[in-house]
Amino acid sequence: MDLYNPLKKFFGFTKFKGLQEEVIKSIVNGDNTFVIMPTGGGKSLCYQLPALMQEGTAIVVSPLIALMKNQVDAIRGISENNGVAHVLNSSLNKTEIAQVKDDINNGITKLLYVAPESLIKEEYVTFLRTQKISFVAIDEAHCISEWGHDFRPEYRNLKHIIKAIDNVPVICLTATATEKVQEDILKTLGISDANRFKASFNRANLFYEVRPKTKEVEKDIIRFVKQRIGKSGIIYCLSRKKVEEIAQILQVNGIKAVPYHAGLDAKTRVKHQDMFLMEDCDVVVATIAFGMGIDKPDVRYVIHHDIPKSLESYYQETGRAGRDDGEGYCLAFYAYKDIEKLEKFMASKPVAEQEIGHALLQEVVGYAETSMNRRKYLLHYFGEEFDEKNGEGADMDDNSRNPKKKHEAKDDVQTLLRVIKDTLQKYKAKEVVNTLIGKENALLTSHKTHLQPFFGIGKDKSASYWMALIRQVLVINLIKKEIEQYGVVKLTKAGEEFIENPTSFMMTEDHEYNEENDNSIITNSKSAGGAADEKLVKLLKDLRKKVATRQGVPPFAVFQDPSIDDMALKYPINLEELSKVHGVGEGKARKFGKDFVKLISDYVEENEILRPDDLIVKSTGVNSGLKLFIIQNTDKKLPLDDIAKSKGLEMNELIKEMEVIIFSGTKINIDYALDDILDEDQQEEIHEYFMESESDDIQEALDEFDGDYDEDELRLMRIKFINEVAN
């Protein structure tokens, strides 16, 4: 079964990501299929490609109108016929519904996106029963499970509706991986025989950081966002009021931000979402109502102003960053009083629900307070092991970059546990702390605790120290919080044993955060291709925005950033060349390409650019075969010594050949080689010298630096400089 031709034809990709290929084979074979793939793992292609390849129409059940609209725009972008994908939901009028039915009847529509509520309608079921249906895909399938974080009751009836339409294969897709949710989904849909595919939940390009939440939190957020002006970000808050406040503070500080929450009317919500997608604003401040429908690949950061209610939600929400495999920074602000607030909200709920809620919250506290590798903690929660030494993305979190201080607290833990035991395990954490530091109040006095010999036994330490210790001891399960008597702290069996046989307990001290600490901020963008022509990238992005506005679609639905970078690397000047660019298939080239190849063609002519395809023809004194060899192997980032040896050259001869290439206007990117020889400050110093110097003469540079650098280092830096500044 050839999947590669259709993949290239429809989507412009030459290879599949992760498990996509196996999943698509399962669907094309007509098998029920269950896919667990993290946000950003490429779930939608798993059903879009087989739908485009097969006869008939695929029904895609999706929970959000915005999500459907995005996907329909994207699919229409790769086809010349708008009827290839349709939405069928409450937002359509009679004429539009008639058009959808027509296109399905005529075999034009390959993907029909429906909300579960619409699928219940008798008239739609009757109509669909008469059509050729290829399969049914259920996106965001965790909505089926009451254990999922986004349960939707109308999803639970899907099994009967699908059976009523046709006996076709079902594919379920979710980014939620706990065992309980998985089993519930399969059981409810009656597809326990489904082929199961579970991708790794490791998003190696995301950087995780948790900072203590102080009174300065708004300032911290503004500082963080201002360092990333022009980049897209999402800020999550738990309350609508806070969303409005933060959005206003950002606006006042000159940041293009909009609020998004369920309290706004539908029109405003759609408008704000579109502004974000169309890049008319940089930041959306939102409650969790925002996000499931957001298929924006270049969100560069996700900030949690308030810690979420479960690690599941946290993973989902942070997963909206860096979906194009570029940089993604996930910053959460954490204060234990936010957890207490969430616990209070839960107190009014049924005990069973409280139990689930408390268990989930405890995991969040553990994550926020852990001093271990955050990625390891998160993946462990999803049942996946991670090697924090060599795993992909192993150093991409604050704890690995910035290990917290620890000290031995075995004796303090023993003291704490004894006080809990001696006060008959009847106090909440706050009263336990008051007992330790010897602070009297009405409750302690009424129980005569203030008269006990252990009252004030820990007064040499602060209340916040003991509170932090309680939370860390809670995470490793020496104590637990009682569900029935809200918040009362009890010893576990392990806690009882610790009192008798204490073992080492390394208590983590809080990070001290300050402005300088922001140098942990990373840029790890894989999308910033080899040596794309930045000037052309800007022109192409401006054009992309115009085309997107004209077509009424988000810019990335025209071309994604990696495609723009690749255009600025390959300079395609006709549609055939454009269709060979990364992520651009024939359909896309025909639909959007005309304006882009014209711009590039004019640009190449005006700037006398030597295009990659011309390299072999236009030689400038260098043997063109050798020239191409050098360009290809520096692109592959081979060590310069190896490139020289394989052609029998001395290092200074290789540098000379590279100089001829670079001075003739062709780019070579040797940054990787320079990074091994010179550090960032040294490179900057030489770069500044060439920038300010009137001549690029190497002897003058050697005299200027007076022995700090040798000739080869300066010549290589001059190549990098010309590459960046002149070419």
C-alpha cells in the first residue's frame, strides 16, 4: 500500500511523523483504531489522509465549532475544490446545508465535520444512511469518558448513532492517556477489538519551568512577554475576572492581548480567536474554555497564572506550545494557597468526586514542588519511563538547568510526624504548624494543646518552613489528607514506620528567582532552517498575511513557517519548484503559489541571487563539483576536518574554497563548526569588529586582536559574517 505518494501530493510531506503510518494502514484496512497521541503529535493527519485517499465521505466527530472550522480551512487549502471538506453544525443556514448535501451526493466531500449534537438529528442520520461512508473518526475522544477532564454527556451515545448510519470502522483519537480513560472510551464505543497505538508523550522541544507566585506575578508576566514581542503566547487563568485583569494590564503595557472566556458573547469569542490565529494580536489571556479548538502551530509560550486542577489539564494546555517542533516555553506560577482555593471549591461536591479531585490535585502539588526532572515526573504520571540523563529533552526544565538546594531534614520530619500523632491526628496542616511554632489560637486552646510539652517544639524554624515540609512529606506519602474531615492531616503506614526508623529525607529549598534568572530562557527552534534568507522570509511572511486575509484563513493555513524558511533557502521561481518545498504539495502550490513564486522570482532578479539549482552551472573559479560537495556537507554539519580530508585538502585550502563560495553570494552555514571553536562572547566580539571595521582584511584583524585569535578562527568568522550580513 503506497501512502507516500498521497502524503506528498496532498500535504507536501515526504515522511510520516511517529506512529502516523501504522495508524493510517490500520484505518485503510478497515479496522477499528484507537490512537493516543500527545497534543501536537500529528493526530489530524491520521484521519485526513485516509479520508482523502478512500472512496466515500469520512465523518469526523469533533467537540468544538472553532476546531472544525480550522481543520476545514486547512483541508480546503490543499485542494482546488472547497467542497472537499465541510462542517455540518448549528451555524449553517438552509442553503448552506443543501450545498453540503449536494457535495456529499456528488462524491466531492471527503471529510464531513460534525458536532455530536448535530449527529443526533434524525434528518442528518437519514441522509447519511444513503451515502457511502468510509469511516467515522472521533476526535478528542476523552470527552466520552467521565474520568476525562472534559466530559461531554452527548458523546456517550455515539455508539448507537454510528450503528444507525452504517457499520463502518471507527477511529478514536485522544491526547489523554490514563488507563482508566482509555478503557472507558473503548467500552462505551463497543470497540474493545480496536488496534491500539500509543505514542510517546515526550514533547522534547518544550521547556518546563515553575516559579513561586509572588505579589510581583503580573510584573513577571509582562517582563516575560516583552522579551518575546511578536511571538504568539497563551496565558491561562482560573477565573474570568483574572482573565480580564491580566488582559488589561498587558494592553496598558503596550502588548497586543485579548481576553477569552465563556462569559464573553459568542461573537466576541470568535473575533478574539480569529485575531490570535490571524496574528492580529500576540497573546490570548484565557480560561480553559480556550484551547481545544486552537490548531496554531507557532504558539511559542504557554503561561499558567494559576496552577491547573490536574496534570492532565496542564499537559493538554502546555501542549499547545511549539506544535511545529520549534521553541515552546511552558511557565507556571505556583502558590500553595491556589491549591487551597481549589480544595475549598471541591468541599461542596459529593465525596466520590472530591476523592478524584483531591487525588488529581495532589499530583499537581507534587509536580510543582518536585526537585526532580519535571519531564520525568510528568511522563511517569502518564505511565511512561524517562531517562533523565540521556532522554530527548533531558535538560529542558528548570530543575535540570538550575538544581534546587537541598538539606538533610530527617529530624524535622520525625518531629513533624510525632506532633501529628501526639495531637491525635485531628488538625489541618495550619494548626499542626501553629502547634510546632507555639502560636496559640482558640482551637488549640480548646483542645488544651497549648499546655502540652511538644507545643512550640519547632519554633526555631518559620511557619513557611514547616508548611513546605508538610507538602513535601505529603508528596512522598508519609502523611495524607483526610477526605471525610476536610483537610485533616493523618499519618500513613509509611509515616508510622518513619517515626520508629527515620531514614534520610532531603528537603528541597525554594528557588530564589530574580530578573537575571531569565537567562534560562531557551531558543530551540528547529524550524529556523539551515541558512534561510531572512529578508526574503520577511517579505514572504508579509505576503502570506495578505493572502491569508484575502482568503479568510489563518496565515499558517496558507504555508507554515518551515515552508517559508525552505522557500527562502531554495528560491523556487515556478510552481513545479515550489511543489518540492517542504510542506508544499501540488494542490497547495496551485492554490496559493502564483503570488509567492512571482515575489521570489523578482527578488532573485533584483538581488542577483545565485539559486541552489544554478550552483552546478555557474562556477566562479572553484570546481563546481567541489563547490557543491562543500555546500552539501556543511549543510549536513559534518566536521570541517572531515570535509577537508575526504577531498585531500589542508584546512587553510578548504577555508579558501569556502571563501570563494561565500563571496560569490552563496550562503554556507558553518555556525555549528564555529560553536565548537569559539564561545558566544568571542563570536560576538569578532562580529562587532567586522561590523565596525572599514576593511575585512585578515592581517588587520590579527593586529587588532593582538594574538587573541589565530588566522583560521578569524577567516571562519569572516565567512560567518559575510554569510549573515552580505548574502
